Amino acid sequence: MKTYQHYINGEWVEPSSGEWFDTENPYTGEVWAKVARGSAQDADRAARAAKVAFEGEWAEIRPTQRGKLLVKLAEIVEREAGRLAELEVRDNGKLIAEMSAQTKYLAEWYRYFGGLADKVEGAVLPSDRPGVFNFTRHEPLGVIAMITAWNSPLLLLAWKLAPALAAGNTAVIKPSEFTSASSLEFMELVAEAGFPRGVVNCISGMGLEIGQPLVDHPEVSKVAFTGSDVAGQRIYESAAKKIMPVTLELGGKSPNIVFEDADFEAAVMGAISGIFAATGQTCIAGSRLLVQRSIHEKFVKRLVEVAGEANIGDPMSLETHVGPVTTPPQYQKILDYIDIARDDGAKCVLGGKPYTGEGARGKRFIEPTIFTEVRNDMRIAQEEVFGPILSVIPFDTEEEAVEIGNDVVFGLAAGVWTSEIGRALRMSEKLKAGTVWVNTYRAVSFMSPFGGYKRSGQGRESGKEAIKEFLQTKSVWIAQQTTAANPFIMR
């Protein structure tokens, strides 16, 4: 049985309460580790350690050296990618094929932002005031609380930690209580890279018991959060009381739109990828499939054929396409939404029940499920399910596709499948989403900004824009003369 303590100020420490909680393997249902159950006292200790580091040794390290530390961390992450992937699979049940690709790619965030660390530049500003020199500086915010979701812990952490450290901030990480192990083990890599004590801290536990005290802590200067829109709203409300900035990457109900002129087979595979990859447990899931009416019947038939052949079972097998649902509450939520869809009049043409066939262990498998005869005002089309549940909605015209696509409270992503470049450009302009994919889906990069419109959040992660989220701008005015001026008049 593996035991995970808090990582605070460069040391492994037990929870102040002396309490622990179990973590299960979603595939087998077996408990394989116990994790420290943190409290407000642990949040206080971590936040204060991060503040001391921010004002002390970390503040003395120049940007170029910060960058070198991040590049060193990237090298270590590359070396450990295989082990990290296996750990993620054991902890969250996602496929080894996907997690291996993620952990190999993970290093690029630390390398990219390591390169940006010494390229944060202010500007000399022209002035309409004689005898005055005015310039700007971009300075770190301070201690950043980073709260991550359970579906891709290390990737979501990299999106926050790499730009925050490059900008000169320090961090307190609070991973999901369902998948804390990989983030805590990642601290060993941070220590090996040579980061000073207190620069990166990681504390585990329940949201209200340790996450909320961390958000409310007076030494925390910003929260970077990935999770549900409901939890994000609570964090936003708490941050508002402190007039504190936030980056929120929340839920989605993304439209994946297929026009009759699309490459048919490519669009089918794109629809499958958009919803059934990662067992649908991804914020960018293309959970609303909008298909032009002229090809609707043919498209659904092929979709059912392909999705019905998906291999369900052991996530550690490279032959598996759909793995288990990560948490028991999420498993029940998905089943509840299947019932809701049926009650609202949607027609289930594939799946619609737990999977109990060969390879099913741990009782957390749900068959890939497809609903037709869905109206966009149904709950199954409006609310985020976060599971392998696809709603198919027909449309006639481009204008109708845009109207349906935008008619949700979310705006994280959208997909468009067409062979007409003009339509691709028009749709990418009119869809209200932070990311629009054309003839592809689920593509992300360390070089490209990611974030949502509307209730899908605010701020951007990845790309050059991300480092700006962890900086504040200072304007400096220097008088070039010392002659006295009228003190009662604005200069």
C-alpha cells in the first residue's frame, strides 16, 4: 500500500489532522494507496511557505535561471514519462495509449515556458509630458493556488505551473481528491530539478476542507482552476471577496458540426474521437453532434457501427478503446443522465446501460451511448454529462447550425467538418467558443492558447498569452528634473 504525504517547503509532511483517505484503481475498484487528508492548517502552512520563497530565494533568481530550471524539469519529465503514464492510468483509469502520449508531450510545456522566462519585456512609453520618462514593468503576482481536475492531472497542472513559474510566481497545488497520486509524485521531479524550497508545494484533501481555505488564504494572490462550472463559480465568488484574479477552465457542451460536403469517414471518426475518447470524460468533448439532415440517417448508421465495435476493458491494454469511469459519483451521474434523456423523449440507438461484458472489472463501465431525436432544449443537450453519451441533432442550413451550436451556456470548443474553405472561415468566426477545430478534433498544443467563452471560464492557458495571466503591469514615471511644481495640480 503506497502512502502519499503533503509536500510543503521541500519536505514530505504528514497531515496535521493525522487523517488519510483511500484512493482506488478505477479499473479494478481496489484501494492501492492512501493519501493525506489535509485541513486549513495544512493550507496555511503551504501558502506561507510559498510566500516566504516568493519574497526570498526565488525573488533573487534571475529569469534566465528560472528558465533553465524549467528546462531541466522538462528533461526529467521526458525521462519519467513512461512511469508517469502508468501512474495516471492506475489513478484515473484513462487509456495507457492516451496517457503515454500525454506524459511524453508534457515536457514541452516546461521547455516552452522555460524559453519564455527571460523574454518578458516592458516598454518605454511615449509621453505628452515634458521632462518625464515613463516605462512599464511586468511583475509576478505572488502565490498561485492551482486546483486541478481528476481527468488529466499532470497535463492540467503543466498548463498552470509552467507559465506561473516562468513568470516568477510560487505555487501551492491542490489536486483532485480522486487523483492526487501523480501530482504528489511529480514533486519528486520538481525537487530533482533543483527548485528552491517552498517554490512548489502540493497538498491533498477534500475541496471544502483544504481547497476552500487555500482559496481564501490571505497570502494567495491568484487561483488557477480546472473543474466544473459550479465549483468554478464558488471559487470566483470567493476570489471576488479578495478582489483576486482567477483563471477558470470550466465545463463544456461542445457542438461537433458535420456538413454534407465533409469527408464522410473522417467526420465519423472525428465524431467518435470527440465523445468516446477518454470515456467522454473531457471538458472539450463533442457531446452534441450536429449533422446536416441530408446525410443524418446514413451518418448515424455508420456512427453506430463504428462505436459499437469499440473494445471496452483494461485501460492498460493498447487494444482497449473505452475504459472505466474514473469516480463512483461520476458513474452514477452518467447513468442518471441516460434516464433523463429517455424520459425527455430522446431515442437510444446504441448502448444506454452499464457494460458488464468481458474485461469489465470494478463495476464502473458504461457502454458508448448514442441518442437521436434530440432537441437542443433537452437537458441531455444543455447540461454537461462528462461521459460517453452522444446527442445527435439534425440541422438544415449553416445559419441553423450556428444558432444551435451557440445555444448553450458554455463556449469551450467546437468542431466543424466541411470541404468548403469559405464555410470553415465563416463558422470559425460565428461559433462562440474559445477553440474551433476544422476537420479535426481534440488537438491541443503548448504553443496555442486554450480557454472558454461564457460559462466555460475566463483567461487562457498555453501559448504566449498564458504567461500574461500570471503577471501584473506596473507603470513607472521618472521626472528628469527636480524643479518644484505646483503641488495642487495633477502633473
